[in-house]
Amino acid sequence: MNIWALKKDIPLKFLLLELVNRYGEKVVALNNTEQNFQAIDIHLPNEPKLSAYIYTFGQTQGLYGIDLRYPITTNNIVGENENLTLEQTIGIVVTHLF
């Protein structure tokens, strides 16, 4: 994936670059149906129902919000992880997806 070619907010590109630098290019996949400029939905290549929806809208500049999605939707965690630093966001993604 060419991260710089994505029409996404710069902090989201930084997040994707950091994930690629730490864990490799093929570790996470991007859900291309997410059209919001300030949001991405990432998942493991073979687990699209287990995903992390990461967004910058409604957050303090430079910080992230993250919703955790599970195969059983009643277990989703929405709106509880907001105004997180890059490191906090990566930590949650790693714990959730890996």
C-alpha cells in the first residue's frame, strides 16, 4: 500500500507508517470502503471482522480516537478510547489485533 497516496489525514498516515515500520507491510490491511478523510479501518489480512477504526475527527489536534470492532458486534468498544497519543493508539492496535 502506498500510504502517501491515500487521501487521509496526515496523522493517520503517520500511524500507518509507524505500524509498517514496526511490524511490516503485510501485517495489517486497510478497509478501502472507509471514505472519511479523518478515519481508517484496519484489520488483519484474514480477519476483517476484527478491526480497529481509528479517527482524528473530534479529537485534539495530533491525537487519535479508536473504536475496537469484534466478530460479535455486541462486544464492540466504541467511544471509550479518545484523545490518545500515537504511542497509546499503537499499543491498543497491537493488543487488539495481534
